[in-house]
Amino acid sequence: QLQLQESGPGLVKPSETLSLTCTVSGGSISSSSYYWGWIRQAPGKGLEWIGTIYFSGSTYYNPSLQSRVTMSADTSKNQFSLKLTSVTAADTAVYYCARHFLSEYRYPYPDYWGQGTLVTVSS
Amino acid sequence: QSALTQPASVSGSPGQSITISCSGTSSDIDNYNYVSWYQQHPGKAPRLMIYDVSNRPSGVSNRFSGSKSGNTASLTISGLQAEDEADYYCRSYTSSSTVVFGGGTKLTVL
């Protein structure tokens, strides 16, 4: 059974860097059949795509966050990570990591999600 | 990139059918069949319900169906059940090789 688990600080100070890790069990992030990614949801708001990564290291970021986001993958630990710099209160959200399967058209869709982790930006 | 446009809320009685619309532009829905829909119950992670406009993942009830016409995608739920009450989000690929979500629709089962 595939499981994804987000981990990282629940409280980050303004202007600092938010760092989260997604640990995958029951499957390999090195599989060529999947992409991996991050989505967030501010309290009471909708879903926002942050970015997607392939095990080879290819990354795709939300243009509105691109200057502050870095995603990476550690295949030896079966983990992938998110770093978001210069955070503000607007970055307060539940952050989800998700596996993305490839459809018949070879386009990735998130199908397995972690439970999400709330990150609050506050001094 | 602007979010896709969804109605804030829709409602229906048990057994009825409802449709949730998702309006985009020529930069996303109109030119790509990479539209998906997600169901989210309070406090839970989203669940994939429809992908590639109209395909259902294994395990999703055939009461859920998707379609697209021009720059508008739609999710239809037939035979509405109490457990369908949730928030629903559409998602599309864009011409910038990015992803955009809709603002979400709250479905109330009366």
C-alpha cells in the first residue's frame, strides 16, 4: 500500500525558509511511471499547485512561486523535498505531497496524497 | 495564471443529478484534454475523481462523469448521495506547461 508522509516544522518565521520532506513507502520515487509533487491549501481556501518533480530531477513550478521554490528528490531515501524561501503569512497553508500517475496521454495527475501538514508563518 | 472559474456552491437532493462547471480559457481547458476533478471532504486530502476530461480511476463510482465543451469542463454527479457532500475542484494543464486549479465548489446534499 503506497503511503506518503509530509514532515517538517509546523511553524516558520517570516522571511525564513520553509522546508518540507515527503517520505514515500510502498513504492519507489525512482519509477519512470510517476511524477511527484506539492500542492497547498491556505485555511478556508482552495488548492494551489506548487510544483512537480520527476525522479530524474526535472522540475515544473507555479510561476507565481517560481522565484522562491526549489524541489528536489533523494532516491536513496525515497524522499522528495520542498523549499520555499522568504515566507510571509500568505504562505500559511496545509501542504500536501502527492504521487502523480501518467495517464494514457502521458500526462501526470495526482492520485495518492499525503495527509497534509499545516505550516504556519508567524513570528 | 488565473484560477479556473467554478461556482462557489451547488446543491441537490438525494437521487438527483447535479453538474459543476469549470470555466477556463484558450490557454488551458479549450486546447488541452488534461482536465481532472478532485473531491475533498473536510479535513481530508483531495481524492481524484476524473482525469483526462472523462476518465474515472479505479474505485470511483460511475455516478461521477466528466465532459468538456470549448473552454468549459463539467463534472456531473448522478443519483446524488449524502456522502457526495464535499468540496470539488477542477484542474487543468496550461500552455505554459503549468497547472491551474479552480476555486472550488461546495456541494450540499439537501
